[in-house]
Amino acid sequence: MSKINSKVSKEKEKTGKVPPQVSLERRLKAWELRTQQRMTLREITLELNKLFPKYALKSDHQAVAKMLEETEKEYQQGHAEKIETVKNELLALKDYVIRESRNAWERSKDPEKAVEKRGEQVTRQTAKDQDGDHRYLQTILAAVEDIERAFGLDKAPSAPLLNLQIDFAKLSTDKIVALTKAIKEGKNTDEILSIVSAPDAG
């Protein structure tokens, strides 16, 4: 046994805690396994227990989840400006996607016109109502989900929206983000509707 390992083992015996250097190495290894190898929490736990048998984790997921949370927090603090820039760029892009898809959705609902002719003379004109191409709505919802994930709102709890007739296709990106945040915070129906009905900024 090396002097370092011997010192670490004695430190644990004295304090009953995992030494700081081991804790750091284990936490960084957990982050690497999660981000680069896409391992599950259980798989990471098993791998860490192989690498650090003297400091085996008892939980299948809680300890690893805490390690990942701490490392992610440190990363965000160290790269806050860059992360904010990426978020703003993503928001601008998704705002464009939502706006264009919303316009395309409205156009897809325009009546389908048909013209019957006899020679050069128009004998009949008809217009058939269209339901609209719902693929545009799917594109909007996908963009909203991307925004939610970027701003950490994808784990929002259920909100009383099922009985509210809200046309998300007509909401601005700012309103969608505000609405999603309100849902996460558990705002009541009146507060949610006030966000929807509020005038757009600018």
C-alpha cells in the first residue's frame, strides 16, 4: 500500500468520513461516466464501487445523484456567462421557429379554393374550409419543450390547464416561457390566465 493510500485510510478511520481528495475524484469520475458514457445512476454506482472499494456507496442512486448535482452546479457557476449566451441564442432560434410555424399554421387553415371553367369562362367557384396542418403545431410544441429543457422547466408539475382553452400557437415565446414557469411554481388558474391575456412586451 502506498503512503498516500495509507494516509487516506488512516484519515477515514479517524474521522469516519471519505477524505476530500477521494470524494473529489469519485465525484468527477461519476460526472465523466454520466456525460461521456451515458451510464445510469445504478451503473455509475457499481463502477465507482469497483474503483473505490474502500468507500463503497450503499445507495443505488441517491449518492450518485447528489454528486452529479454538485458537479453540474459547479460547472454552471464556472461557465455562467457562456451558458446564458447559449440559452439566449437558443431562445432566439426557437422564437423564430415558433413564429414561422404559427404563421404557417394560420395559412394552412385558409379555405381551399376551386374554380370550374368552361373554356375561358369561370362557371363556378367554391371554397372548402380547412382544418389546418397539425404538423405545424407539433413543431411549435417541440420548440416549447426545447425551451423548457434549456431553462430547467421540463420537470414542471401538472397544472390546471386541461380545462383551459389556451391556443399555444398564438402565444409569443416570452409568454410561453412565463407560462411554463408559472406552471412549475404551481400558480392558480387566474394567475395563469392573466399571463395569457397580458399584452405582449414591445
